[in-house]
Amino acid sequence: MKNCTSQKETVINMTANNCNQFISVWLEVFKDHPEVKREMIKNIKGTAIECYDENINPIQSIHRDKK
């Protein structure tokens, strides 16, 4: 079973690394799988996870402190 999990993580990472231009499409494809969406978001450089709710849906309005 561990090998299956490892393969799943590899596929998620590969998808995340190749979907920067189409992230909204992939988020829709995996809309019922927040764990997949979370991993994808974590693997896309420059994407702020705090801009998403607990189900990894975009937050409509967010206030972030500028660093």
C-alpha cells in the first residue's frame, strides 16, 4: 500500500509541476479531492496556501500583510 501512496504523490507532484498555467482547470478536475488540490497548491512556487479555504477553494476576499 505504501508504494501506491508513493506513486500517487509522484503523480500529484508531476501534475503540479506541469500545470502552472492551467491551475484553475486542475483545481476543477480535482474539485472533490481536496487532498490532491492541497498537494498541487503546495508544489506550485509562488502560490499562497492561505488564499484557499480548508477544502482548497479560493477565498473570495483576503487581506494579507505585505512583507
